[in-house]
Amino acid sequence: MRRESRQKIRETLVSFPSLFWLSLFFIVPTLFVFAIALKPANPYGGIGSGWTWDNLRSLVNPNYLAVAWRTLWISVFSAAVCLVLATPIGYYLARVTARWKGFFLMLIIVPFWTNFLIRIFAWKVLLHPEGAIKKVLALSGLIGPQTSLLYNAGAVVLVTVYTFLPFTILPIYAAAEKFDFQLLEAARDLGARRLQAFVRIFLPGIRRGLITAVLFVFIPALGSYVIPDIVGGPSGEMIGNKIAQRVFVDRNLPQASALSVVLILSVLAPLVTVLVLQRKREKPESLL
Amino acid sequence: MSEFLEFRDVSKRFGTIQAVDSVSLGIKKGEFFSLLGPSGCGKTTMLRLAAGFEHPDAGRVILDGQDITDLPPNKRKVNTIFQSYALFPHLTVWENIAFGLRVAKRTKRDIETEVEAMLRLIRMGDQAHKKPDQLSGGQKQRVAIARALINKPQLLLLDEPLAALDLKLRQRMLIELDMIHDQVGITFLYVTHDQGEAMSLSDRIAVMDSGRIEQVGSPAEIYETPRTSFVAAFIGDTNFLEGEVTGLVESEYCQVKIADIPGLICFNDKSMKPGNPVYLSIRPEKIHISRDRPEESPLRNIVPAVVEDMIYLGSTTKYWVRTHGLRVQVLRQHFRFFLDEKPIRWNDDVWIWWHGDDGFMLDRYRAVDEHLVALPPRKVGEPEDNNEKS
């Protein structure tokens, strides 16, 4: 008993620095955002005195709802596409010989050597009405000459998937690397077809990696701002863009904070759900 | 009876390693058949060829008259028990056992009755809800057996299923496996490197080395009449004696000169002629040892020797004696214990003798196989790689 309680105290002491760090730079600022959301704006771009629900109430606005809906489906869809692409890639990465493994991992990591912004601008060039992709697709008759590849939600999904694919491959690969592939042979031996073995045995076996991968795309995608700003256009706007507009264009911090509150809650909700589900199922472990 | 599982001239190569080298082998229905050999001899590849995890480079695999060479594992009426059990970690015992029936889309009621029956067979009804990592090694083993048997395979493949268990559990599982084989009556193909397991369970054994089958036979045939030096040395202990036929005795025996010992009698089942070289394998327990010279008898070979090493093992004692420059291993069973008996000690002069039928002529001899024979313990100060081997 005493031993245990001393152990508890020691654990608390050890975690104190990170707790302090997290409180100072995450929890406190978040609470500030929550507080500002309840303040009125003043005409000079500052924060007025008193408290009000107006900012939160004003969110119930068809314009915002449309943007929120678009943000949600772009994030879900991007996460789904990433998952569908990353799972087979992770599987093969875990199965190829060590030499090829190193080569493919290099291929995944090399794009990070170029700045994120530059890579997104590169997409803008590629998707441009005068760009190569557009011309090829138009010539082959797959799209009409008037169809725009740029400045729509589709372009946002494409670039989001491009950006976050490596972050989904890596956790899935890490989980697949630990997977015992003899289990697939056992499943086949017991009568499962290739796909059945993959779905019934492999996917549950790398479940942790899949959850991590989804969170790695879904959460940043919900808050993404740069990608829709550069390739999205008005029809590809997401909540992140709205927040930026409230801050930089309208100079209305309380309104921006109210939007942020919605975003923060919608990011925390899936995280907490996953953690609760995992705790229920087994002893908590790291997501990786 | 015709063959139930048949390998026809099967070969399989991995990179530069010829894992299986044009092997032909037939296994009968209902048989408990073992593939025995050292690691890397190709026995596991044979099993994987039967399961369908590997495709042979050449040759065919026939099961019950049907060519299954090109069938994927899920289309074969064959199930495997893996060395590491390969239980699905995210499924309970119950779900593991039910897996085969579920992918076969059997009805819920069918699955329930059959899984319950299997749980009774392995006596684990009360553990059904547990996950594999909550089970002991022996329990995992039993679940693996149930999971494989529920599909009612025509052939059960067992890949060193007892290797991961401790000695006591292994002995118990040996008995259980034997009982299960008697109960379900299907053909077992058992892969092991443990001669004890193979000998005690099998109806027949195929001894493999370097991708080839050295000999196929019942445990007693393999032990008593090894055809090659590899089989003789891999299964049990033996003495290899190189000699030359010098004459024939009656029709069935011949005289052999080994080192400079002339006139040793040996059963001549290979119809050797005078002048032919022979390699004999004589099991240590077939050689007798005593201080007193034994009586002469027509087919008895009697040789004087000096004791070089000995290990007392309780029920037996192992001696290494030297005679005419040869080192011979002798295993003596203790029948009676007399307090006043003068025991055989180091450097004692002794007599060793064996019956002419107990020296068995090998078809093929390779010097490297001598390494498989148990060597005497090293003496203090003796160089590590002594020249006894060569």
C-alpha cells in the first residue's frame, strides 16, 4: 500500500514539468480563447468589456453551417482516402526486403526536405488551367475544357491527401512491422480468402496504427488553413479560412474565438472518444 | 494401400538454397507420419508445400488422388498447427476456434454446436472467453489443435508443435496428440527435429537432410537398420567402423577386417564380395563390456580394449574405449548392482564384444556425419578441436 502511494507521488513529480508546460502553453491559452469568445468586440479590433453570448449565437448562420459541413466532409473524406491508400502501402513496406524497405521509406520522407508552402504552390501550378494535368485530361476528353481543377473542394482534398499521406503511412507501417504475418497464413489455412484474411486478421491486428493514422489526417485537416487558402478558392473554404478572415479582415477577435471554440471542441471530441474506447478495451497504451 | 498424400519429384529453391531436392514421398491414409531432420533440412518446406504456402519449382503434390499443387491454401482440405500456434490475438478462444466455420459461412447454430464440441475435446469450456495472451503454452497449443480440427481436414500438418513447450508439458502433449490422432483418425504429417518425438508418435518416419530424404521407415527400422551414416548418427548414437570384406562365412555372413582387427563377423545383407570396402554402424548399447574375457561363440566378435572415458548415467554408463587405434562408444545397462563388484574404471583393460548381426552395413557413408555422434567430454587442457573427428 505505502509502496504504491509513494510510487504515485513519484509519478506525479516526474510528470509535473510536462504538466506545467501543457498548462502554460495549451490549457491556459485555450481558456483565453473560450473567454474571448464570450466577450463583445470593440470597433478598434480589440476586445470590449462585459460578457455576451452574441458571438456564439451568430455561429448559427447558414453561411457558417455550410463551411462547417464542408470542413467536416473534406476532413473525413481526406482521412478515408489516406487510409485506403496508406494501408496497402504500409502492408507492402512491412513485407518487402530490408533493402527495398529503406528505399521506399526514403521516397516517403524526401518530400519533407522541401518546404510545405512551396509544395502546395507547386500543386497550384500543376492544377492551373494552363497546367500540364489540365491539358492532358482535357485532350483525352476526361474533363470538359471549362472544368477547373483548381479552386474547389476537390483540389483541397487532393492536396490534403498529398500532404498527410506520409503521416498515415508511417503509423500503419509501424503497426504492420510488428504484425505477425504467419497469422495471415493461419487464416488462409483455415479457409479464408486473401481479402478475408486481410480484413478479418490484418486490419484488426494493426488497429492501433489505423486509429493513429486517421487522427493524424483528420485533426490537422479540420483546422487546415493554408491548403484551402491556396488551392481552395471561395468554394473550397474551410473553418480555418473563416477564422483567419475574422482576425485579419474584420479584426473581430471574439468572433474568431467563437469559431475556434467550435473547432477545438470538434477536434477534442474524436480524440476523447478514441481514448475512452481504448481504455475500455484494454490497458491504455500509446497510440503509436 | 495407395498413397493418400504424395509428393512426386518435388523441388523447391529459395535463392541459392535448394530447400527440397526432387523428393518423392507417399503417406498413407490415417498414418502418423513424421518428417525428421536437423534445422534447414527442408522438412518445414515440405510441410508448407503440402499446406499450399509454397509452390514447388518442379513436381506435383497429390492429395487423395487430386492434384493440389496449384490450389491455394484455403481450397485445400488441409489444416496446419503452427510452431508458434499463430492464434489470432484479437479474438477469444471461442472465436479462434470458430474462425474456420465462420469464413465457411456456416449457420450460427452449426458453429455453436461444433465449437462447444471442440472445447469439450480440448477440455477448455471454461476458458472460451479468454484471449490467447491470457493462456498458458499448453492451452494455446490445445486451442490451435481445436481450431485446425474443426474444419475436419483430411490431413493435419503439425510444424514442431511441441517445440515451444517445456519438457513436462511436452511429454503430456505427446500423449494428448497421440490420443487425438486415435480419436479423429485423420492423417497426421508431423515435422520435428526431435527424434524422441518422432520415434514415440510416428507410424513411419522420413529422415531428411539437405533437401533430400535419407530413409523412410518405421521407427524401429530407422533405428535398427539405418541405411546411411547420416540416419545412423542423427537418430541415437552409434559407432562408425570402416573396414574391408576379407571372406564369406556360410551364405549370410562375411568376415571383415577393421583397422588391424581381422576376422570380425558381420551380417552380409548387401551381398558384399571379398575386397569390398564396408562401413559399419554399431549402436553403443549393442556392444557389451566386461573385465573378464567372455566365452567364445560362433557369431561373437570379441576385442580387447582400454577405457578412455566414462560417464555414469544412473541406469546406464557410457564408456569410450580404445582398441587398435579406434575409439568405440559402449553403453552398458546396469542390471544388478553388487556392492562387492569391482567397477570398471579409467584406463582399465576390458573386453568388448558384439554379435555379428549387430554391426549394420551402411549404403552410404559421409565423414561429416561423424560430427553428429556424441563425443566424450573434453579432458582438462585438451585443445578444443581435437583430431578425433577427422
